[in-house]
Amino acid sequence: MTEVLRGAVWRIPTVGRDRTVLVVQHNAVIRHHAGGIACVLVQEVEDALDTLLTVPITQPVRGVVMASDIHQFRPVRFEQGKCLGYLAAEDMESVAQALRAALDL
């Protein structure tokens, strides 16, 4: 299995359907606290608005990262899923800013 790392976009199975998610949890926390992996949902759409809480992306999938839609998924979901690639550093920084806004950090 591909190692789960911050900035990776995965398609993972969930109840009822597959979801596309972006891993936002710190790599050290993923490695040392195996309970769940913090992710935000990625809505795969052609045209996406850039707002305070959303970040449009084009790679590795076309869509919008929803910073206010944070979930934790068990590592087994990633074992059953597929890594689609990694967000560019500048896109990940935009996601980090949106997360800070969403969480008032």
C-alpha cells in the first residue's frame, strides 16, 4: 500500500459510495496515532468557485477542496482505496489557509 501522507488525494470506499479526499493531518500524527486520518472532501466538478472555505484544484483531480468538510477515516479505508496523486505546494498552502479560516486558528 502507498503510504498515507499529508497533501495526498485519495479515492476511498465509504458507506454507499467512494469519496475523494485530501489528507490534511500532519505526517507524524498519521504514523504514530493510527486511530483515524484527518481529511477534507474534494468535490470533483469542472468549474469551482474560490471562496474563503473552498480551494479549486486541477491536479491530481479537477474539483474543489471543501475546507469546512473535515472527516476522519480509518486507515483500512486507505488500504482499500487508491492514491490519485499529490496537491502542488501552493495549492496545499491555500488549503491550509482555508482550514485556518474554517477553524478560526
